[in-house]
Amino acid sequence: MDEVTLVSDDQIRDAMRFAFERMKIVIEPSGASGLAALLAHRIDRLPRRIGVIVSGGNISVARFTEVLAG
């Protein structure tokens, strides 16, 4: 491992919302962390091509809407 990047709850929420609105996928908060770091520009020295693992659809509709409501 070269680096650890931290993201806030709000950034994770924004990533979950982005994935739902733009990609039509539901992801749980822990699965949205990598996307949150990318969207919040928390990663220095981005290569030309990048892959982000987005995982974890293990969240109920009620919890998903609760998390997005903040």
C-alpha cells in the first residue's frame, strides 16, 4: 500500500447519490468510499486510466434513503 485517503460522510453520501443518479446503481456507504475519494479529488497523481471498485448493494431501500437524506 502506498497511501491511505480519508473521505467524509458527506463525500460518501455524494458518491452514493452520483452512482444512483448517473449510473443507476445502488451502493452501500463502504462500497462508495473509493468513488467518493475520486469524485472529491482526494487522490493525487491520477494516472491516465483509473479503475475504482464499487461494491456492496447490501442496503435496504429504507436505509439507502435515510443515508442520502443525511
